[in-house]
Amino acid sequence: KWGGMLAPAAVGAGAAAGLLGIGGGMILGPIFVALDFQPQVGTATTGFMILFTAMGGTVKYLTIGKLSWQMFLWFAAVGAVGGQTGQRLVRRLIQRTGRPSYVVFLLGGIIAVAVVVMTSFGIQQAVEDADCGEDIWAPSTDQFVCEE
């Protein structure tokens, strides 16, 4: 019954991910919940999608020299260990309780924390820029320029 909505939702999530710099999985996660996907399937799918978004950004920053190989390897190792640990803990929790709804609550909590953190850092940066006399409403592309 929802098959016709899946393709437009995926295209919209991809466009939003590209325009906003967020993972498309953060947009599709709640949509998968609304479409009655199994929580484990939705989480695995969004995680797989976020992998490609993250790798695209990582390759970009590696190629322009904004990210060193050492930092890349450090964060890749921490991410791999954290991902495996989280997966095993959530699987154990679901097996113990028999309730896959914990995955939905975990996904919602992660999105809520991300919204709060990103908003806080954005406000903090805007205040710092305004205190330094910068016009915070003027668009700037300085962060995308590679200076060699």
C-alpha cells in the first residue's frame, strides 16, 4: 500500500541530504517508522545510507587536505568499534525484552540529541561571529576554498 511513496521519499531524502549536509537516513528513518517497517530493517537501511553520505564527505575533506590520514584512521576505528558495540548491545536488549520498539526510541533519541547539539553549536558560532563584527546573515563560501 505504501510502495508508491517509497521512491519519492528516497529522492526527497537524497536531495535534503545533499542540500542540508545531513544523512538521508535521518530523514528516511521516521518515514520508515510511519510506513510500518520492522525497526531493525529501517535502522539497517538508514545506517547503510548514512555510510555513503559520510564517506562522500570524508573523501572530500581528505582530498582537499582538511582531514589528515591519522584523524581519518582514528575516527574510522572508533566508529567501527562503536558501531559493533552498539549493534551487539541493541540485539541483546531486543532478545532479552522481545521488544523491537527500543530501536525506534533509540533512533528518535539520537535524532533529538543531534537536533539539540547542531542547534546549540550553530547559535554559539553565530554569537561568536556577531561578537567579532561579522555579518552573520551574509552568505560565505570561505570554508569551501582550498588554500595551498
